[in-house]
Amino acid sequence: LGVELWRTDGTSLGTEIVRDIYSGSASSHPSLLTRYQNRLVFDATISGTRRQVFISDGTSQGTFPACREVMCEQATGFEVIEQSLYMAARSEFGEELLVFP
């Protein structure tokens, strides 16, 4: 395992990997970790230099790409305002401001 997303309760027994996003010895280097509606939104490497936005409820099964119908990669920032998540990321249309209600 490389540098991946982990969760802990502060003890060694309560520390575990959430999901090995970039399998093998490579690292996904999760970054831009942001809390949104009781979940964690973050950017992670999925191959080479390609990064994708993920959302996680803290479980392996509940950690998945945030954008399913449109591509959202190379996020440069997240901001939560009231109940919406705003993200600057690249989509199939170029650099955009994407909003999750």
C-alpha cells in the first residue's frame, strides 16, 4: 500500500485503510479533504498523474468517484456554502465550477 485514505478512532486497533484507490504500491495521495453532508470529499490519483474527485462515508463500499455522469478531475479546491458543495475542477468541457446540491 502507498499513501491512501485511512480512518482511525485514535487507537492502533481502530486504525484501518478506507480504500486502496490506486492499487498496489502506488499512492493515491488524497488531498483537499473537505467535509460535506457527513461525508468526506477529496481529490486522489487514480493512475499516473490523473486525479479524480471522490466522496466517502468512511467505508470501502461507500468510497467512490463523486462524478458519475460527468467527468470531474484535477480539482483545485472545494468550498461548502450552506448545503451545497462548490468545486473547481476539469470536466469534459474544460475548467469549470461544479455544484453539488
